[in-house]
Amino acid sequence: MNRDRWIQAIVALGLLALIVWVARHTYWDEVTITTPPTGAAARNPYYALTRLAGSLGIQTNMIGSLRALPPDGIVFVNSLYDDLRHEPLESLQAWVQSGGRLIIRGNTLEASEPLQIWSGIRPPLREFESARPAAPGAPRTPVRPQAPGAPRTPVRPSAPRAVPRPVHDCRRMAVDIDGVADGHSLVLCEALPDGFTSERVPSWSLSDSQGIQALRVPIGRGELTVFGPFFMLTNQGLAKGDHAEIFIAAAGLKHGDRLEILSPTRAEPLPVLLWRLAAPALVFLFVAAALTIIRHLPRFGPPIPAAAPIRRSLAEQIRANARFAWRTQKLKSLRAAIRQALDEAAQRQIAGYALMGPRKRAEVLAASTGLDAATINAALVADSGGSVNEHRAAITLLDVCRRILIDSDPNKRPQR
């Protein structure tokens, strides 16, 4: 064999060795990739719950408030905190005791001390309490809380129930009916580290050695159902383990029931609430706003031009005032105006006229106009009690004096 043949053989052996190594170190396995929800499942946190109920013939309805609950109905509340700030807990208690069936989550029970006292279901920290004071250092005998008024019976520690060990995050739990095990078990995933205890005998419960994870207790003529795990009733959690069967069995749902689900998204919108509570005020506000907007809108077409202000001459104003005074027979103001006009004309021609007394003014005017001094003096003196004829004579005399002085003024402007 020549050299090329040896090189080809070595390359072929190398490729064959690589293929054998890859084949020996490669295996095929299935990998589950969780995809995010889309469509209605992404928008509605109760999508899986409503689909489950619909497949079993159970009608579902979204409500926005606990104010008007249907009698003898079934209501699922994911969180009581927001709604109970507006709705008192006592009204919910009366509804359950009169025949309503309430379904809540464990975190709601833990957050409400009044709800624990009323329902008799306690969080894990209140599971056991001492029957009597014990000696220092001596072990305390645990007792399970009983119904109010019932004697407290000590509970001896018992061995855990024989149930299979948990697989990953899921574990199998026993089902009790009216406090007695019925031999069935269901798988619950992501259970609470410790369960709840109840002062009432549960009609249905799911528990293991760690305690109760889900239970239904009778209260009056109604029932209260509590689910411990948070993840159990979500869209993703309802499909795990036996969560769907646990929910239906714990809530006691059957074909033909109607399940009301409290959903804040279905609450009454703010505009609808305002219209229901203050419709007259809103109508008045809208009308006032509309009129204000219309008032400030631009007008169609050019605006009407403003008329130029017309000012009457001084002579027209005097004649108008004189005609008014003559017509109303109130000549005192007209007599004072004529006398003021005469004084202004005399001051321009007679030196020192403003400093003269009435009699001296009458003599100076008589010398300048050729009229009688006594008559001028009588006209200059204001007489508020004179008759109309006296005022007319005085006005006429004073106006004649004024005209004579004006005509004899060498500095008079020529009339146009």
C-alpha cells in the first residue's frame, strides 16, 4: 500500500471512533417545556375553574361584590380583604348560617382573626393547647379544641397514617368523611408545611400526618370550605395531581349547582356607580359645561362691527339741558349755569372781577353793558325760592349781559 492509502485508512478509523463515542454518550429523552397561557386563560385567573365546572354541569357566574348574595347559593372568594373593607363580616356570617355555602382560601383565614373565631378553624400555630398547667419541665398533654361549651378531651399522640411517601412536590393524603376515614386518598401538590385544625367536625377533609389541607365544616344551615395550598386553584395548579377532584369533593359541588365567583374585574365601573348615586348632579354638571363651551365657541361669520362713539357738541348739550329745565320748570340749575358763564366772560374783559362782591360786580356790568345795576344785582343773587317767572327774567337778563360782553370782546374769535 502506498502512503495515500495509509492516510485514508487512518482518517476512516478516526471518524468511526468519533461516531462510536458520540453514539455511546448520547441518549434521547423527553423534555417538557411550559409555555405561557394565551387567550382567555391569560386574562381570566379562573379560566380552568370555570372550564372544570362547566364540564361537570355546574354553572359559573362572576360577581363583583358580596353585597347581594343569592340565598342558598355557593360563592367562591379568592380574597376577602378588599371586599370586606366595604362589607362587614357579620353579614357574610349571617348568609352562611342561613344556608349559604362559602368557599375561601387558607391565607384569607389566617389573615382574619374574627373569621377564625366564627368558623372554629385555626391556623397551625393554634393547633394544640394545654389542658391544664403542668409542672415545670413536665410534658404537656395536647388537647384538640372542641365545639364551644363542649368538654375538652385530651388527644393521645397516634402514629401517622399509612400513606405512600410523597413523590417530588406532591403527596398522597387520606380523605375523611364526618371525621371518619373512608379509605380513599388523593394526591395534593405543594401542600402547606402544617395543616389547619377545626373545632367543628368536618363534613369532608383531606389530611395527612402534617394536618388538614382542605376541609368543609357545617355552620348553621350552611357550609364553609377552606383550601390551604395557594397554588391549588390557579389555572396551572388545578391540572396537577388530583386538585380538580379535591376541589369538587371538598366544596360538595354536584351537577346543576350554580357557583358564584367573586372577581374584582366584574365590579361595577366607576361611571356606572356615579350615575346611579348622583345622576341629577352629573346632568347639571354636563349641561353647565356644555353651555360654557358653547358660550366660548367662535361665532359663524364676521362679528358685527362696533358703532363708533358719537359725542355731542357742548352747545348741543347746553341747549338740551336748557330745554329739559324749561320743560320741567326747574330753572335754578339753569340760572346758576348762566351766571357762571357770565362770570367767565366778565373775567376775560374786566380786571379784578373775581375779587369783587355781588354789588360791585353789578355796577361794573351795568357800566359795560348799559343795563340797570339794580336789576343786574337782583339777577346775580341766587334765589331758590323765587317763582318761575322771576327765574326766567333773571336768566334772560344774565344771558343778555353775557352776549354783550362777548360781542364787545376785541379778542373774540370769528364765528364759522
